[in-house]
Amino acid sequence: MPNAFSKDLLRRLAVPLLALLLGGCSTLDYYAHLGQGQWQLLQARQPIERLLDDPATAPDLARRLALSQQARDFASVQLQLPENRSYRLYADLERPFVVWNVFATPEFSLEPELHCFPIAGCVAYRGYYQQGRARGAAALLRQEGLDTYIGGVEAYSTLGWFDDPLLNTMLRWSDERFIAVIFHELAHQQYYLPGDTAFNESFATFVEREGLRQWHASRGETLPATDDRQRQQFIELVLASRERLRQLYASNLPAQDRRAAKQAEFERLRRDYRALRQREWGGQGRYDAWIESPLNNAKLLPFGLYDQWVPAFATLFTQEGRDWRAFYAAVAALGRLSEADRQAELESLMQGD
């Protein structure tokens, strides 16, 4: 790597890390780990154009990379998403996930332990580039009496701070999902509101879904059938369980009784899932491994965040004449509102107003 490029990269990396350290919300060791992990990822990047020109590149990888560049062009030209070197690069990390996120909640609460950063705002997890570190962090949190959950992540966005690469961790997905994530992560670069995960993820999910619809239409293709119905039914099942738990934790029952009722609720969730699988899905469910593994509050945290405001953003897109630039400006205007006013406006948009 050229020396001048290395110095520039280190300078750019130092800026967000210094901001994080000054935030004082964790240890120097953790941020050193983050810096090292991001640096290693950046070092692994290769230009996709070079890989496509290399006859030694495996045919299937070449096909996926070529498809990604068509989608990348479409994202900037048709969806008006940022034009930069993100997803014009590829990195093979030689592991199944790029990071492992650790979620934690109190024993009798569905509110996450938040971690606040000057750049990203407050989020409901801490990420680790090494699975062993994630497991160690989760073990320490459990010793404090917290519920914990570790989730592997195949891709993430640096919100435009760096040129994010496509990763080998993303190749297990279908072509449809592969393209969708490019649109989703570029949407985070287009607009990101620190501290409001539901807003950010719902916005990016809308861009992803509408982008896919327009992508297929531009190619004269019918939008492929998906398993969204099964996914939505599963989410509704989990959210219903989460609401019952919320009511339980707000009760005045003694801790011992709440603890027993909590475990009974998780068993009810499993029974409801098995009944749904048999009744609606012909006995075949894609969430069997999740439901049969240990359940706790922290494991329920991610549900609903990616979909909560998607209908509101769909309404806003229509109101703005289905014009992407006008839509992004309207999204940014929503982000400038106070939290209460933004919530009220989103709820109004959910009603189609």
C-alpha cells in the first residue's frame, strides 16, 4: 500500500476514533479493537474492476461482482444514492461475519443497554470484530445479571466515512438480497439521524424495497415472489410476546413470580410458533433454530426496528411525486424535527395523511 495513502487513511481513521474516545463511554481497549478491525477490513479491499479483469477470479464470484456493479450504477443513477467508491471494492475476510453485535437488557425490562457515540448516536448494541471478544463481553454482562444476545452481522455501513466494500460474508445471500443490501447501506450514507435506530432502519428498508421494485422494472422483470408473509407473521408473533412481557415487567408481582412468568411466556412463544408453522407454513419454518435456542429479553430487541415506519416513508415518497431527490430532502426535514414532532409526523404519515 503506498505510503501517502496509508498516512491519509490513518488520519481519517483517527478522526472518528478520537471522537469516540473523547465521548468517554467505554474503554481504550475496546476502541483500539474497533480501530484494528476496521483497519484490517480496509487493507483487505480490492477494486472489483481489477478482479473482473483477472482470469483467476472464480466464475461464480465474477458473476456476483459483475451483478453488484450493475446494481451499484443503478443506485446512483436511478435512485439518486451517493456516487463514491463504496461497493466498488471487494474484501474477503475469511470468516462468516464481519462483526458480532452484543445486545443486553435488564432481567425484567425490554429496554436495551444503550451505547452512545458522537457519530452514530446511541445504539442498542456493541460490535466486535472477533467472536471471542463478543462472547467475553456477553459473559461479563451476564455476571451483572443482564440478559444478553450475540448476533452475527454480514455487512454494515460506515456512513460515508470510508469506502465500504462488498464482503465475502454477503455472498451466501441470494442475488435479490445481495442487491437489496447495496441499496440499504447506501441509503444510510444518504441520510442518517444519530440516535434514532427505528427511523434510520425504516428509511433504509423503504429505499431498499422501492429500489428493488424499480430495479426489476428497469430490466423488464417481475418482482420475484418472496417469503415476506412468513417473515411478517413471525415478527408479529414475537412482537405480541414482547408486549405481554412488557405488561408483565410493569406489574407489581414479586421477582420470583415474574421470573417464572417470564419463562412461561417464552414457552408460550415456542408453542405459538409451532402451531403457526403447522397451520400456515405446511410444517416448514425458517425460524426453527432461532425459536428452539435459548430465549431472553435481549434476543427480542432487534424485532420491529427495520419495519416500524416503512409505510410512513412509502406515503412520503408518494407525496413527493415519487421523486428521489425531493423525497430525501423531505426525510432530512423530518430529521430536523424534535423527537416528539417527528414521531407525530410519522404517525400521521402511517395513516396516509
